[in-house]
Amino acid sequence: MLGAAAIAFGIVGYLMHPPVSEEPVQLSVTEAVAALSQHDRLLVSVAAGAETDRRIYSTVCERPVFGARSPSQVYDLSEEGTFSREELASYRGVVIRLAGRLDPQYITVQVISEDAEGDEAVVGERLIAPIAGIDGLWVVSPLLEADDLQKRAAFLSGRVFTGALTSLAFIDDNIGSYRLEMNADRIVDAAHLDLGRSMDGDTFVLLTDINEPQPGHFRLPVAGSGDALFVGPFREDEALSPRVASGPLQGLMWAWDAGDQAAIELEDVLGTLLPARYGVIHPDETAADHNRKTTFGLKLFTGAGGLMILVSLIAFVVRRVGGSSSGRRSVVL
């Protein structure tokens, strides 16, 4: 059964993402947008350039995926005083430095490690404390050993905090290899019941163990596409080719359905809604690369499935032969 399932899985995956033509299809912007409803993957050459002044960056976090600021620097906000939620929101997904004092009331969350057998062990704790003077911002400590009172005191007495800004709803996505004992909903409950403080999924949290910038990557809207088509990613530390602005834009075009979390985050950066189907042209990805990956998956699953079926057949024959031999010997005796 497993062998047949593996073969079926490989074939289904192959049919869902079949090989694409290695000759780019010449399209206008309008034609490329229309093609998104007919193709999941298509090698294209679109007669248009990109809007090079509208950069949509990848972030330093798992979530959010997209941000309006480059992740390649630390934004020093320690001298700017208080912030509105709108001002803070513009820094979501990048590393910021803030000056402030932590509230003496905080939440302690155990950090859990789980092995392959499902056995759990407490490996430490994280402290989550509101920062005074900035409404709706809590600071999350690095992983601390539960009995390390010195490091706990150092964190709570800190006056400058550096970390990646994200939302409480995304804390599980961004925390790392060990999971928190409490998810976002339970942290909200603990803040309300234990501290009398208000929190929700949109509350900002500063993850102090993500405190280093990273090389910036960004994508650009394709001019005239009505934010239905994008091109990238490009490295921020490399000069853009003049062809990016003037066109044509060539690469493997991937089509996506709007409505998932990544699309919502993209809409937040754009300040507008995406169409039901939108696309991204990957200039560094060729049809040959895509086809190689597609056929590799097919070969892997069908090969593994065939091997499992072969092993099962051999085991079946061995059992039958062994059973027949035992039966003959019992008659002779």
C-alpha cells in the first residue's frame, strides 16, 4: 500500500506542476496578467519594466514575510521618544533599537524541547514584559536557563533593547527551534488574568534574540500590472540592471491565489488589495531548473514506491516458499 501511495504521490505532484516550455512566451503586461488564471508556472518575457522605486522587502522574521523597510540595518529609535501604533507598524519585520524601562510585572513562559518519540523536556524560559511609555509593545527575552537569576535580572533591568519587531500572533513562527509552553492565545489570557494587562494578536513584540540585520532582498511591482504582477527577488547590495526598469522582464512566472497570510502581508505593504490571482516573475529561475526539480520528485517517489513494492513481493515469495517447504517436510516425517 505504501509503495503504491508513494508512486501515486509522485505522479500527482508531477501532474500538478508539469514541465514548462524552455522557450519563453512573449507577452504584454495584460496578457501576462491574464495568463495567471491559466498557468501555475510559465516561462515568460513580458514587454514591461518594473517600478524600481517601490521596493517590497523580505524581513528578518519568518513572519511577517514582507516589509516596507530594508532588513540590512538596525533602526535606532532609542532617541525618538514615544511612538504611535502606525509608526511602529512601519518597522515590523526589521531590527530596531529602543530605549525604555520594562514593567516589573511580566509573564514567564517555559520553553519546551520535544524529541522524536514525543517526550517533552523543559529547556529554559522566556520572559515577556511590557515596555513603559510605548503602548502595545512587549519585549521577549532570549532563552534563559530557569535558575540563571543573574541573566534574568540583567534582562529585566535593561534600558536599551534590540530585536526584531513582529506581532504576538506570529510569536510561534519566529521563536526558533524550541516551542513555547503557551501559544499566543494563552499569553493573551495570562496577561489579562495574571497582570490585568490588555493584549491581542496585533500586540507588538520585540524578539531580542533576533538582533542582527541581514542582507536585503526585495521584489518590485511590474509597471502597468495593477499590482497583479511582481518581479524579483533582487539583492539590495547588487546594482539593478537597467533592463529591470525598461524591460522586457524574463523569467519563470509563478502564479498564486490571494487570501493566504503571505498575500495579506503583501497587501499591508502595498496599501492595496491584490487581485484573486497574482504572479511573481523570478528572473534567476529557468525552465530547466523547474523541470529538473519536477522530474526529480517524480523519480524519487515512484522509485521509492517501486522499491517498496519489490521488497514486499520478495518477502511474500520468501514466506510462500518457506511455508511450502515446511509443509512438505511434515508429510515426509
